[in-house]
Amino acid sequence: MTKILLVLLAISISLIAYSDYDMDGVDDKTDKCPNTPFSDLVNTSGCTVKSLESPHHFDIIFGINYSQTSYETLENSDTISQSLQIDYYYKNFSLQASTSYYNSQSATYNNSGTNDSFLGAYYKLNPADNLTLRLGAGAIIPTYKSDLNNNNTDLTASASLSYMMKNANIFGGYSYTVVNDDDIVAENVAYQNTSSYNFGLGFYPTSKIYISGAYNSSDSIYKNVETINTVSINAFYNIDAHWFTTLNYAYGLSDTASDNYASLRVGYYF
């Protein structure tokens, strides 16, 4: 009996002496990388040699959007649209595809159909600590049907910056769009290339919530039309590891902007 107790005591002492906090198979006393993810393969020093987690990720986002007044005619109207966006991520590279279906009503008309669709690619850089630069290029596909010759594919390029300060950030962006639509001389409709920019502040009140406010300005695609100016508030909530939601509200500062715009989107990341 005494021998059995001694053996059990020795085993207990050895188990107490061994500790592996990150469960990578390397004792904490000799683990030079003590917080490796559970999905990583490690060497004898406890440091990652290969990650078993896939670098490929996707998300699907569905949204409900509401706006007042018509950008095209400036006649008071209410427009409700449903949007669908799909993103693909590989390390610092991403692809995006989006489209939406609208229904617009006013005192004189009721119209519905597909808005223009978008295909784009982005690459993220970190030129300095806490500084992120995102470059993008894309094509606006003419899936929106109108009587104003909006029938050609437009091309766009963009750049945005974000600087993090603890739980807050300063951000801004610029984009340029080459509008290829054909002018309608008989109706005095002339198109132009457009520039747009935005800047704002954001912060994380908690690890799952991000709130930001921004000023946005964009040229109209029509010549001799006032610049479109808005202010907006955005909120992002990370529900869990997969589900997330965003809420956006924008107020028009110019006659060419929608008086009010709001959207609610729900996404799934995998």
C-alpha cells in the first residue's frame, strides 16, 4: 500500500510541475511563444511553424435601405431598396461584389428595378504603426435601366487612410470615377467624371461596438449640378465570431442629396 501511495504522490507532483497554458504541447517553462493559437503547429520552442486556419474568408451582407427625394429629379419621393454584398478576403487582399433592388414612389410615379452593380478589388497596406492604407479599383456595371443613357460601365479608383489611437481612429478617403455614359444633346443631359472624399472620427466604446461620424462630398455625374454633401453616423456591432450588423444614417446638406438616408445591414463572416 505504501508503494502505491508513493507512486501516486510522484505522479501528482509531476502533473503539478507541468503547465501548458496555450495547450501546444510545450511546457510553459520552455515555451518561448506562450500564447500561440490552438490551431497552430509549433516547434520545440512552442513557436508557430504553420497555421492550420485557412487564410481564405468570406462574408455575405444583406441590407434594407431607405432614402427620401430622388437624386435624378429632385421630386419628393420615398425609395426602399434591398442590397446584397459578397466579400472575399485573402490576407491583405479582398474582392467585393454588390447589387441592390429598389422601389421608388412619389406623387407622380412608382418605379422599381435594379440599381447599378459593383465589382471591386482592394489591397491593404500598413506603411507605419497604427496607420492603414487601403487601395481599391472597380467597375460600376450598368444594371440600372433609365431613359438617360446610363448604359455604359464606369470605372473607379479609391484610396483611404485610417490612423488608430488606442480605442479611436481618424479616417479619410478619396475616390475618382470615370463616367462613360453617353450625353443626350437633345435633352441637354451631359455627364462628367466625378471625385468624392470623406473624413471623420470613430471609436470603440467596447470591443464589439464601433461608432463613427463623417462628412461626405461627391460631384454629381451630371454637369452643372451642385456637389452632393452629407453628414453621416455609422455603427457596427460584432454579435459573435460570425454574425455582425451595421446601422447607417446620413443627412443631406445640399439640394442634390437625399434629405434622409438610413440603412440596416446584417452580415455573416466565415
